[in-house]
Amino acid sequence: MNTPFWTLGLLTALSIGALVWGLYGLWRQNLDPRQKALTQRLQAATASGPSGPSHEAEPTLKLRPKRLLSQWAWAERGLQTLPGVNAFDHFLLQTGLALSLAQALSGAAAWVLLALAMGASYQWPALLSLVMAALGPLVLVTFLQHRRTQRMGLISQALPDALDLMARSMQAGHAFASALHVAAKDCPPPLSHELRAVFEEINFGISTAQALQALAKRVASDDVRYFVVAVVIQSETGGNLAEILKNTAHLIRERQKIAGIVRVLSAEGRISAIILALLPFALAAGMSLLNPGFISRLWTDPMGLQMVYISLTLMAIGILWMWRLIQIRV
């Protein structure tokens, strides 16, 4: 094997880390029981709103512009036939990037083809070519997941102050839509962009419940979902909306405070998980530099290759398991 072992180990480590992070993000978005329960409650509250599940609410949905998967019509028709395309496009929408589904898939496909072409030109081993080909899409998904998480964190941090501002505006005599507009002016982005979108949709003719439900879909945050559910339920049952917004802001602040305490207490576990995940690859790279003949049996001997494959599989399972242990939900 001409390629040094530490290069293959580094690429494999990056691939495993990106794969674990991407799988965790997809699990949290689609399979998390708490997310499912909150989504079902939001849909049920919206469906049983003042207008009910009648057909009168359907025309208002057409007022919202449709998100295009591609700027070309033939690519749009082709992408619509792919399974899971709407879920991934929804994931791109939550990142806040001006990136269409066709652009993301084109970039990933270009990287895969380039990696395979380079592997064939330089006669790389098949495993290294596959790792290089998979590294690009995994890094892309990891970057998008990080951008989505970062954006949701900024929105959650600014949301309590925005709710307090809306509550004070309503106590001063503003309607809910006007309070949204006031909060959108004074809040930092990206929350200001989302609140302004809700205000514009309401002014354009979309019902408040539908505009808030669209906000909950665009923003994958439990705090935003709590706010939406509280407003929708208040529209059904009545009550002092300003007081409800204040209580919701207090609840969100307490959750964020507890989450900060949990994050500090679990910092040692996260650092230990990172060290245990990187230690085998760092040790293999060091041994490859100090004594290449000793460790080269891992990729020159068939039994050594089997040991490497089994070890990488067990390491991926261990990393995923450690990551799940240190992720404490509040």
C-alpha cells in the first residue's frame, strides 16, 4: 500500500465522526419521541382551531410561495420522484442557507465523482477511494447539521426577550400581529427574519394558526414549538395572551438555565468521549511514523485488514453510544 496508514486513519476518523453526527441529527429530527409528541400536539391544535378542519382553510395555503428544489424545470420534476427529497429539503430550509436541494446534491455528486476519478488515476486502494468518495457528502451533512444547530441556538436565546417584548406591546394595546412586527424590529437575526415572515404571512391573508405552524416547521426548536402551541391553544380557549407569553418566556429561560447547568456538569464526559474516539487514530498515526514496519501488518496482512474493519465498526458503535450517553435532554 503506497498511501501511509495515518492518512487512511485520518480520513476514516473524519468519516466516522461526520456519520455519527449526521445520524444523530436525522434521529433527533425524525425519530425523537419528544419531537414527535410535540409535533402531533401542534398539528392537533391547529386542525381543531376556530376554523376547524374545513376546506375553507385550504386556499390560504396557496398564498405561501412554493419552495423550488431546482431552478430548472426538468430537474425539479426529476427530484420530486426521489424518496425522502421533501425531508432533506426541509432540513436545508432549517439551516437558513440560500442553498437549493439541486445545488447540495450536485456538489455532493461532483465530490464523489472527483474522488473516484482520482482514485482510479493514482491507483488508490478500493477502501481509500470509497472513504474519500463518502467523505464529501458526510462533511456536507455535518456542516449543514452544525449550521442548523447553531441557527436554532441563536433563535432560542433571543426568543424569551422577544416574547417579553410582545407581551408588553400587547399590554400597551397592540394586537398580536402588531406585537409580532414590533418584536421583529427589535430582535436580532435570525429570529427577527422568522417573526417578520410570520407577520407578513398574516398580513397577506394566511391565518395566524397556519403562519405559526409554518414557523414551527421552519425552526426546529422546542422553545419555538412551545410558543406556537401556547398561542394556538389560547386562540381556542381564550385567556390573557400577554400573560401566557410572559409565562412561556419564563419557562424557556428556566429550561435554558437548566440546560446550561447540565452542559457544564457533562463537560467531563464529552471531553472523555472525544479523547477515547481520537486516541486509537492518533496512536496508529504515531506508530506509523515511528515504526512503519510494525504497524504495516494491519493493512498488508488479510487478518490485519479484518481486524481493522472490525475495530472501526466497534468504534463507530462505541462513539454513537457515548454520544447518546452525554446528550441529556432538558
